[in-house]
Amino acid sequence: MSAFNGSTSNFTQIKSLVDRDAPVKTFLCVTTCVIFLYVNGVMIFTLRKKTVFQEASRYILFGHMLWLDTLHLFMSVVLFVCAVSRIVILKNVCIFLLAAAQSLYQVALLNLALMSLERYVAICFPLRHAEITSYRRTNMAIGAVWMMGLIQCLSEMIIFYAIDTTNTVMNLFCSRTTLFRLQIYKKLEIAFTCIFFVLVCFVIIFTYASIAAVAKTASCDKASAKKANKTVLLHLIQLGLCAASILVGVIQEVIYVYTDYMTSLHVMYFCFVVFMIFPKCLSSLIYGLRDQAFSTLFKYYFTFGLKKQNSCNTEMHLEREK
């Protein structure tokens, strides 16, 4: 804040520094995101090439996660470019972008719980796995998750338009801090965040403990249980990264108040890349490469057919998933 209390010459100097750094930061951020958007795009294309990928609940949920991460990554980059470039945005457009990004984030969070539950059913109730996680029930669960994820978004939009129905141009970059200034928005965000995190955390810890307990019995497939436990543990790590991304807003507010303007910009850029971009980029890639059947096909399409796939091993793994 102190940077804006100085003279006009100081403000002009800071503005020139921001303009000098902005193209480099934008190029690095956008280039990285484009690469991972391509990776996610190839993964989505791969999921559509085999029938089992479109019917098995595990791959349906994985595909859902891919779409959520891809859209959220795209929305994050759009908002980042608008902020760095200081693009003037209409309030209606800004609230749509923020609402979409928030909904995608919360649905992705809840999707982790669904993926953990699917692994729990596969290990703890193997004979009923196909019945419990059928195509219809999996899509119904995804629909329920979307309904839960849209509650906060719709609540904020109703409150926003009930209080301010004007459609004027914003002079600040599009963010929740600049648009949602009333205390009720903060209370809604805290309430929904706590509810969703407690719910997802409980589900993941419960499924992890249950799979670990079943893995100790003699009737369980040790290798499958061990792999499932590692998968659920990966979901727990993803949940931790999501929790870290929530702290970004708190860190930004503290840094913005107690440091100079340039330092706050550097810290905000670092937090955005480390806690918002890379987790969304890497989580889907790591999860996909751990699956042998999927990773073989993915590598084949990613290299445009230059890396030959072992069709026998691929079909064997696919048959195992049916």
C-alpha cells in the first residue's frame, strides 16, 4: 500500500517496472499452461479411443477430473492474463469468470472424494464393484457433485445482482477481492470451503484406512490393495495442494498490506504458479501415468504414433479393468 502513497514519479517508475516484467511473466505462465493443456487434451482424446475407458467408473471419474483441471487451468490463465495486462472487464463478464472458476475448483475437490470411494468399493467390495459403480450411478454421482459445487456460485450471483444490478466497467483487474467486497461473500466462501474440505478429507482418510485394513486380510489381492492405497494417498496429497491454494488469498492480502507494491506482485506471481498452476498440471499427468493400460495408449498418441504400443499388454490391462 505504501507504494501508492508516494509521489507521481514513484508511481510512474513502479508502473514502468510492472510493464517490463509483465510480458516475461505472462510468456512463461502461458507457455507452461499451453503445454499442459495439450497434455490434458491428449489424455482426453485417449480416453475416447477405448470403450472400456468410457464405461468403467474409474476412467469416467478420471476423465471428469481431466476436464475439470483443463477448464480450471484455462480459466486461471485467462484471469491471470487479464490481471497482468490490466484489461478492462465488464462486471457481468468478471462475475461469470469468477463463478465458473470457483465452481470448477469445488467440483474438482469433491471429485477426489468420488475417486477415493470408487477405489474403496473396488477393494473392499470387489464382487459388487460393477453393480455399485455402474455407468448410470457414476454419472448420477457426478451430477450430484455438480449440484453441490454450484450452490456457492449461484448464491453469490443472486446476492450480487440483488445488491448491485449496474453493468459498469471495472478499472481494476478481475478478482474476488475487487468484485466481492461485502462481508457476506467472505462468510459464504469460508463456510463452503470448510464444509467441502472436512467432507472430502473424511472420505479420503476413511477409504485409506479401510483399504489398509482389508489389505491385511488373507482374502485380499495384496498388489491391488497396495496400489489402491497409493492412489488414495495421492488424492490426499492433491487435497493438501488444494488447501495450500486456498492460503494463496490470505498470503496475498498479508503481503499486499505489509510489503511494497513490487514485492507483493512477485510473491503473488510465485504463489499463483506454484499453488495454482503446477498442481492442476501435474496431478492429472501423475495419475494417468500410474495406470499401465492408459499410459501405454497415452504415450502412443502423445508421440503421434512414434512410440509403438504393446497391444497385447494393453488389451490384458484393459480386460482386467472390465
